[in-house]
Amino acid sequence: MLTGVGLAAAQAPEGIRPAVLITTTPTTPPGAPRSLLAVIERVMSFDANKDLQLSRDELPERMQGIIARGDRNADGILDFEELRTLVNAAAAERTRVAFRREPSEGLPGVVRDLKLSPEKHERALAIVNAHKPASNVPDKLVRNVPAPQTIPLYKEMRLLLDDEEYENFVAATERLSKTAQVRMGIVQGIVGPSRR
Amino acid sequence: MTRIFFGFLLAVVFVLNAAALSSSRLAAKSKLNLPATPYRYANVELPAHFKQPGAATHDNTPADNPLSDHGATLGRVLFYDTRLSANNTTSCGSCHVQAHAFADPKPSSKGFHGGLTDRRAMPLVNLRYYQRARFFWDERAGNLEEMVLLPIQNRLEMGQDLKRVVDTLARDAAYPGLFGRAFGDREITEQRIGKALAQFVRSIVSYQSRYDEGRAHAQSAHDDFENFTRQENRGKALFMRNCSTCHMKDGNEHFFVPTPANTGLRGDARTADGGVGDVTLRATDLGSFKSPSLRNVEVTAPYGHDGRFATLDALIDHYSDNPIFDPNLGYMIPVGPLTFTASEKVALIAFLNTLTDRTLLTDPRFSNPFVK
């Protein structure tokens, strides 16, 4: 199965460096629970005597609260059916927290973060503005970002910045392009099921 | 036969006396040293950036347990009293160490019988401003008043019976008066013990770091701070650009992540810890953990719920260099590895170190009041 970089690289024209790192759902690591059954299996793994019932002694102290929550017949034990009911009810609850990304400042923001000397900062901003893509942030570069050394913007920045500053400039622009992918919703799989 | 019986009786009496003596020696070894006028815990003047619009909604102080100087003083005494453990050896402060922002500098904490916990003792800084008011790594405690009593009763941590604590404190010379000043009468109850401890913990607020000094003179957290070096401002810019969406949501400068998060730590063969999912029983919560405030992060190593990251470098490497594939990854790692350069990592750590509040780490208001 082709995933991530492999797929993107396979489709990228020669000389064009793919920026899309993840384009398909990543494989699930072994043992990673994704379903209700997996939760039930995990909790039942504490059933030391394999009688399909969980007593307080069998659960870690931090998990013993689930017995009180699910013990419908009040016998002090969580049996398999009670656990299944509890897990189904939990799955029905929806939780969501909205995280709003900081508005992107695009390449001028990247330059600002470098904390260059005032003179160098002005020159870097001038270069960036001269090469500004039509849509402010390099969203247009998202799907296929050419290798930095082939782009005039990077060539000029390379002449201006020292080695460390240039390395940081390149790293920041790469992060910026990946962030843009998330905004465009083209990174799949890595944003998990809680993002609904 | 009679000789044997009396011999046995003598041995029992000797053992009981020795135990009682040992206990009284423990108590006698330390003396409670409190100021004549209580320290100020309530109504402390906080910096302006703690008073941004909406900041008040982050305060989880309940209406029935407002912070008072006498209440927090009582809480401080309880926090450091080893008699809250079954064998008089362990207090809350044994694992929550002030010099480490009330975290344990070890990956596992040692319980009253020497057993080791499978999770770290969390830092206790600025918990008052954790809006969800849910506590522990798995957020199983629904409020601070409940949270503070659970380690006391935990079989591994302090192993104590709360009723026994109440009896012990009622017989003590100092406690009835301390409860009287805190609550208006001298009655000692389990609920009041919880309230006083919660007040003390809520009073532990970090607000005097170099970050706070710089922030006081800046219009915005995004501006360069006058008191920062270039590297620190560079680290702050990197943090704002790449980390603040979660660690500083809506400009919250307590540096909490506002909900538990799965940051790819679940592949943990050592403890097979399901985190929040073990409590909520939601599949998508498996591997999620509450995140402590980043304030004082310099002194709260090791990091992670199981202390798997020994240093800040190792922690940042986790987010920087590792492609993290986990079906439960939420909003946390939307761009995969952040691929920080070496100098970016150094700058980030320089910034994080500005969040250290040396005043808090040595403040006598939060120190052990029992002196030898």
C-alpha cells in the first residue's frame, strides 16, 4: 500500500519536491483500539480470573469508578453486559473542542520570527514581498513545492542570510506549507476521529 | 503455660508501646511553625494579563469554598503533615515538591510502603485556572476538593482512612484551632479537610516569571519582550507560531492545554495506560492525558504521564522529529512532525525557561511549616 510521502513522490513531476506528507489514511499500529469492541476487550483484560466479571480488586484503583457507574444490579461487580452498556453509552456522548489556529501571516511572519537585525529584516521582507504569491500565503505551493534551491525567493534569501538563519527560514516555510494543507483539509488520517 | 501467656502478653505490650513511642517521636521530631499573622493567600494582586476578558471564566473556585488566608494556611499544614498517610511517613508534599513546581522529580513516586506509582505526580501550579476543573492525568476527579482526598486514601500512595485522619487531627493540639479559624468552628470533617487542601492548592499561582515581567510591558504576548534575549524572543515567536494553538488557547497565559490530548504517547508497553479512555470508556479517548501547565516546565522534568522524557530536549524531539501515527490523534499534531532545526529547539527551550517563577519555588507561603 502506498502511503504518505511515497504516494506523493510517485505522482510528483521530476524536480518537484512533494510537500504533501500524508495523503492517505495511515496504517493503524498493531493493537491500537479503534472500536467499542476494543474498549471492551481492553477493560476485560483486567478480568484476572476470566469469569467475565470485573471486581474492584481486579481493576487498577484509578479505574474502579467504572464499577459504580455501570453496576446496575448493585452487586458490586461489573459484568460483561453492564460493561457493554456503559461503553455504548460513552460512545454516544459527543465531545468537541474548537481550536482556532492563529491567522497565518505567511512569509512575512516567517521573516518576523527569525528575529534578524533591523537592516537584515527589512531586506528579507523586501525579498519576500517581491516574490509574494498571489494569495498572500504560499497555499499555491502546497501541493507541489519546488526544491528551495530552484526558487528565486530562496536563492535570494540564501545570499542574505547566514547558514543558521537560512536553515531556519527553510524549515519555517516548510511548516507553513504543511499548515496550509491542514487548512485546506487535504491532510487526511493524521487528524483523528475526534475532529468532526 | 501461664508463664508463656504472660511472656506473650509482655511482648505484645512492648510492641504496642514501641509503636506508640515511635509515633509520638515522629510527631515530636517536627514542630509546627506558622506566622502569627497568616500569610496572604486570598486576593493576591495578579498581573494584568491574567485579567484579560474571559479570564475569570477559567477560575474553578467553587462558590462554597472561596479562598481565605486561614483556609489555605490550614491546607498548607495538612499538605505537609505525614500523619495523613497510614504509617506517618508520607505527606502530599513528599511527592509534590515545591522546588519542582510541586511535581515529583522522579518518573514514579514512592508510596507510603515504598511501592512505586505508574504515573508521575503532576505539577500543582495554577490548577485554580484549569477551566475544566478535572484533575489527575486521566481527569477522573471532577473537582479539586475531590481530587485532594484521593491520594490520601490510595492503597499505594498514602493508604490512609479518612475517618482515622479526622480522629488523629481532633486529638492534635493545633488542628481544632486551625479548623476554627478556617471554617468558623472547630469541627473537623473529611469534607473540610478536602476544602482546606483545595484552597491551599488553588493558592499556588505562578505569576512572577521573567515571562510575566516582560509581558507586563508588552501590548501583546506576540510582541518582543524588552527583558528577553534575542534567542528567547525567537523561541517565543516559534512557540506562538507552532505551539500556542493548544498550549495558549485563546491567549490563556496559564499555558494549559484546555482539554486532554493524545499526543502519540499511547504506544507504551511498560504501563499499557489508557489514560482518559480508561475512565470515559470512549475509544477515541484512549491514550489521551491531561497536560500540566507549561509554567515552570524547566523544573518539572521528567515529562509525560509516565516520565518517559527525561529532558525538555527529548520532549521537543518527540514533537519535532517523530512522525506520529495514532488513530486517536486529535487536533494536536495537525502537521505531523514539526521538524524544528537544532537552533530552533535551543531557542524554544530558552523561551520555555523564561516561564520559571523562582519566587514561587521558594515562597515560604508554600513551604513545609513543620520544622525539626
